[in-house]
Amino acid sequence: MSVEVTIYHNPRCGKSRDTLKLIEDKGITPKVVEYLKEPPSAAELTRILGLLGKRPADILRRKEAAEAGIDPAALDDAALIQAMVATPIVIERPIVVTGTKAALGRPPESVLAIL
């Protein structure tokens, strides 16, 4: 039985493209979610964070957050998740999810542990 693999992907990001290629080179055809066009819901982002074992601030792109006026120090986790859903460019990418596991593709090879 195979597990569905989902990649939260930004095609303009080199790490994201490298991670997608790495997955495809393993013979896996992942579900590709261009998260800038289809941001995860707050519930889905919360689930992903749980699978990653991380807090919202751990997957926040600092420069993009500052440019968007998001101050993680001023927000609790729930408010930060809402800000990330509303402004998905601030979410670190790529994130790969397989069933009950997730990994951040930085570096791309880090996703191999969950495939």
C-alpha cells in the first residue's frame, strides 16, 4: 500500500524545485500544492506543524514576515498561524507530507527520511 506524498511547493524556489525533483527521481508522483495559490487552512497548517514537531515561528521566513509587517514576537501561535495562512509567502518551503510524517526540504535530502 502506498502513502500519498504532498509537497507544498513554490515553483520559483530552487530548493522547492530540487526537492520535487528528488521525490520524482524516487519514482513518486506527489500531489503538488502551490501554496501561494492554495494556502493551507489554519487547521491544515496546525496539523503540518504537529507532524514537523515545530512551532509556527520555526517555519517562518523572517525577511518576508518583516516585509509583510508580521512580528512573530507580538503574536501567539494561533495568531501567527492565521497570519501565515493570510500571507503564505512567509511560510518556509518546501514542506513534504506523507501520511503521519512531514519534513522541511531544507536541504532537499532531508525529505528522504520520510519517503
